[in-house]
Amino acid sequence: MRLLALTPIDVPPDEVVRRQARYDAIAPDGIQVVVRCPPGLPSELGSDDDVARSDGVLVSTYAAEDGAWDGFLPDCVLDPAVHAARSLPRPIHGIGRLAMHALTGAGLSWRAVARNEPIAHELDRLAGRYGLATDGRAMVLSLSVADIADEVGWADALAAAVTDLPCDAVLNGCSAVDVRAPASGPDVVDPTALALRVLAGVEGLA
């Protein structure tokens, strides 16, 4: 399965390379993910307008794509463009949808964390759109775009936020972060790695 992943924000070439290496490392056998950064994206998802603009760019980019892809995988846990599936030339898979349904389907209580308030709000809205109950509103880590590539800094903020949560799992609300599990507290889930494992399992049934 060859999937096209579009970044949700405008990132420099070295960040595309980092994200590509991450997919290469975590993708199960039989799945290849190719990362691209289309033009016209916002510099970050710092407001509701940014989220909407990112979604629009991904919808139009995917709609015009005629490459030899088996499907699309937006590189964002907020599932931009997934709502437009019927208008796109290839199947589109949502990291958020796959990960959230997997946690709920396993009977786990879970809660999300997010870098900032707009993303947290959108994660809560996304869970509601999918008809899934969470263990509370998404928690805000108050991190910057630069912190996405800072594995240690993100891990420290995550540990401080989730150690005492009573739920079974915490969904890390960013598709591009290498997750370091805190020493204590609930399991922290890498949504991208989980989504790819789900896809690999379904692909094996075909």
C-alpha cells in the first residue's frame, strides 16, 4: 500500500525529511508512506482559521493528485480532507479516526493531549464527529511548532500533564512526534504508529 501524506502546515525541507524518516521507521511491512508539503499552507495551526485553511489546501491538493497512489494519509491527527473522501480520486485514511476508533474499540478509556488550544478544540470536535466518548476534554501542553521536533521537550511537557490521569490511555495529539512514554501514568499512544498498524491489519484481510 503506497500512501501520500501531506503535511498540514508549511514546513522546511529538513522537516519533511525528518517526517519521512519517521514514517520509514514506523510503517509496517507492506505500507509505504511518502511525505510532501504542498504550497499555500499556514505556518502553524494556531487558530480555527489556520485549521480551516490547512483543510482546504489538502482537499484541493488531493483532489488534483493523479499519481500512482493506493490512498491518501494526511499527516495530521486532525484528519484534514478526510470529510471530502467522496470527492477524492483515491481512498483517504484519517490518522485521528483510525487511532480513536482503535482505542475505543479496544474498550479503553482515553483522553487526548494537544500542543495548543485550537488543536485541542479540534480534537474534541473530531471525537464528537466520530461519535466517540473521551475521558475528558483534550489537555493543552502549551508548546510551539518548534517543539514538534523536540522529542525531549515534548516528553517532559507530556509527562507533567498526564502522570496523574485516571484513564487507560492518552492520545498524543500530533502525528509527527516521536512519543516517549512517561515513567508513570496511562499509556501514551502514538496516533500515527497505531493508525498504520490498523491499516496494515486491514490490508492483510484483502
